[in-house]
Amino acid sequence: MKNRPYIVGGSLILVGYVWTMLRRVERAIPEELVELRRNDQMQRLKGIFRRTLCHVMALD
């Protein structure tokens, strides 16, 4: 979070997520889009870790 107060703001965001989960509100975006985005993010993370690992191995 970039605005103060951090504790109150973070707590309210968490309460919002929990409230939505307890009410079982349907997601606003399709499940296919969630899966596509999740896969894209995982590929990016794997690429970052691979580059970092290769960089570290090259230093040794």
C-alpha cells in the first residue's frame, strides 16, 4: 500500500476479501480469463527464476 494508514487500510482490504468470500459472491470475470492470467503469471515467474538462477550459476 502506498497511502497511510497502512494497518487500517490493509485490515479493511482484508475484511473486504473475507466478506466477499463468506457471501460467496461470483467473480466478475470468467474462469477462463482467470486461468489464462494465472498461467501467464506463472510463466513470467518461471522466467525470472531461470534468469536469476543462470546469473547466479554464472558467477560461481
